[in-house]
Amino acid sequence: MKKRQYHYTMCGLDNVWLENGFELHKTEYGDGVSIAHAEMLDSAIAEAIVCGAKPLNAKEFRFLRSQMDLTQLRLAGYLGCDSQTIARWEKGESDLNPAADRLIRLLYLHLIKKVKPDIGRFIWRLSEDRQSKSAKLVLKTDARGEWKPVAVA
């Protein structure tokens, strides 16, 4: 029998599902869930989003900003816009500028992952396949307990 996936919404995203690495249980307050290596899960989600080809949605943009521990004002400084523009993008009130989409991904890789990607190749890969606007992101833990994306459907 295949184990059910767990819809992980605690990160603020609607499209994240866990294939394993979780345990459902009853508590005195109702249903509960325990997540293995929870401290690494948000980082794995962020990396999957950054390396994915689909355009960022408002929630993903806000998630990445929070993972970098940046205020809207600070991110606005990096992107060359004002903090109200960041707020509108995060609320979904206006479409995210494609250049800002690419730049926040590069900022995440530089500030958090401490990598220096081939910027030209990274941006070209993002521009090749951007048709899907909504994707289900499924993650699971590997033998070492590290979270890895297994599917984007």
C-alpha cells in the first residue's frame, strides 16, 4: 500500500507535498505532524523553487525573501525598486517583473547557498521552459535524512 503524501502548508506555500519524512499523530489538541529534519526542509523547498523553471508566484517570491531574512525595503534596494512594489508583488496585486524573478533567484544562490552560478547559463535555462504557472512540488528525505525534491507535477 502506498503511503499518503502530506500537504505541507506551514511554509506558506500551497503546492508543497511530502512523500516521506513525516509522521502523523494524535495530540491532546487534535491531529499533529512531526517533520524529520524540519530545519532543512524550508532550505530544500527554496532551492527547488530557485532551480525550477516556472515563473515565481507571489507566495514563492515572499518565501524566498523570508528565507534570505531580507525586509521588503532591503530587497527593494537590491532589485532597484521601492518597497511598495515588493509588497504588491508579494500580495499578487501586480505581476512580478521577470527580471526581478531572475534576480531574486540569483540573490538566493549568492547570499544563502554561497555559490556563484554561471549567470548566463542559469538565466538561459530559466527562459527555456517557463510555460507552467502552477506545479506541485514533492519532496522526500534520502537515506542520510536530507530533503530532496522528487517531482514537480
